[in-house]
Amino acid sequence: MNLKLALGSVAALMTVNTAYAADAIVIAEPEPVEYVRVCDAFGAGFFYIPGTETCLRFDGYVRMQIGARGGSDYDLGNYEGDYAEGWRFTTRARLNVDTRSETELGTLRGFIRIQADATSNADAAYGMDQAMVQLGGFYVGYTDSAFAAPWGLPGISRFGILHTDDGGQYASQQRQQIGYAFNGGNGLFGSLTLEDDVLGGEGYMPDVVGVIGVSQGWGGAWAKVGYDESAEEFGLVGGAQYNIPSLPGSSIRLGVFYASGVNMYALDMPVSGGGSSDQGTVEWSVAASYLHKLNAQWSATVGGQYFEEFSGDNAYLLQAAVIWVPVTNFEVRLEGMYANEENLLNGEDDDTWSGLLRFTRYF
């Protein structure tokens, strides 16, 4: 009887141990891994944020620049500190964050630009340089004025007439804005933008900018008008670009500017600047530029701009650059500028010059 009981106990223990052993080797199915998927709906560099249908892209650049400037005013000792004669070293870091997704109302986009410029031997503070929200053609946020670089429109209409990085004079500024942009299938484009004038004039009335143009294989043409509600004056710019068929990548640009009076959309004179009165504000200006693409690595550009001031002075500006791209996404740029301005008050001409050597790594 005792033997039977002992054998039964052993059998029971073996059964329990087998059950525990079976439980121990049961392995749960692993969660499926969702790898990053390429999103090619909005161009190169986008990928889907895992678990969503939102596409994300990071891009930007890091650049280091060696610059210098001088001229008649510098010879007189009118500049100090950052504006004194001598070498200037500047390093910039820029990061763009671009998110997009398709909706029944069009593309929903969010864009952020974070940037810092180190102009001395000290750490530079990062800040929000641009931030925009767009749904279909409707957009809101903070970016370049539509008079200088209209948001959401082809690059041909953005920035100045000259092909150089500086771009000549074109009323460059950044503003809070609300607008609508359209891009037609035949190359037609345009926008209407309300820009914040920081409670200038009538507190609830913004400045208004309108843009219209066409961009096609041969080049393009565009016109912009900006109305300064505070000054009750306006600025106009018209431009055109012709892409030379026999020289791929080469083009000619022409432009004209006009201002009805002193306002935010009028150009400053290239030497005296400070367009807060008739002295220093440009009534009209013409510009022309040529970009020659030598090959995949080398290109060069030269351009000029003429200015007529409200007070009667005139001026001209010349800019030129040589660009070398030894490998993809790395650019070396040598650029220079010279400006000469008539001064009727003292009967003499004032001039200024500047130059830069820049190394940029794009990503």
C-alpha cells in the first residue's frame, strides 16, 4: 500500500513539473516592427512618421563664411565694432522641419525653420526664423514678406532679380501674414497676402501684397504690388527670366521696381540706406543679371542695379559670384559687391564694397 502511494506521488509530481516546463517555454508572438517607409508624394527626402499617414522631412545646411567690407565711409572712420574694416567670420546652422499629409481639403503642411548665426567667438542662440501652417492654398504664419519671397509660389518669383546670394536690393523683410496661394497646371501662379504692420496706421488694418506670374520651361515673368496701409503708399516690382536653350542651367533676369512714396515696400539706397524719408528711399530702380552654367561643378554670375532716389540722388550696384560644387551638397562660393551713390548734399560720391568666401554643406 505504501509502495503504491509513493509511486502515485512521484507520478503526480512529474505531471506538475511537466506542466510548469511546458508553460516556461511558451514564447509570445513578437509585435510586428514597422520600419520607416519612404513617402514620395511630396518629393525627395520625405518619410512616413511611423503609425501615421503624415510625411516628414528634415533638411537644412551648415555654412561658414569669411567676409570683409569697406568704402569711403569706412575710410572716414564712421563705422565701429561689427561694421569696422577687417575680416568677419560667421557660422550659420539652419534646420528645416517640413510635415505634410493629404486631406479632403488639400495638402496640410506645417513648416518650421530653426536657425542660429555665430558672429563672434561665443555660442549662438537658436531661434525660430520661420513657422508656417498651410491647408490647400490657405496659409498663416511668419516668413518672408510676399513682396520679397511669396510663400508657396515657384522659386522663380522669390527674392531679388540678381542671381547672387545677396540678390541686390528687393525690400527684404519677414512678417506675420495670412494669405492664399494658387498654382495652375499651365504654370500660372499668384497669391494675395495680408501682412502685419505692428499696429501701424489704423490698428486693425494690415498691409496687402498681391502676386501674379507664370513659370514655364522657357523661364517666367511675375509682378508684385505691396500696399503699406500706414504710409498709404505702395511698391511695385516686375521681373522676367529667360532660360537659354543652348546653355542648360544658364539664364538672364530683368526687373524694375517703383515706389509711390516712402513705405515698407520701397527699396533703400545701396550705400546710405535707411529709407525712412525721401533721403535714402528709392523711387525707381532697374536690375539685370546673367547666370552662366559652365558645367556640373562650376557656374558664375554677374549683375547690376541702378537706383533713383526721391531726393534726386542716384546710385548703382554691381555684384558677381563664382560658385564651385566639387561634390554633391557641398558648395564653395566667392562673391563680391560694389556700390556707388551720388550725394547732392556734399557734392561727392560715397561708395562701399564687400566680399565673402563661403563654404556650405547642404543636407
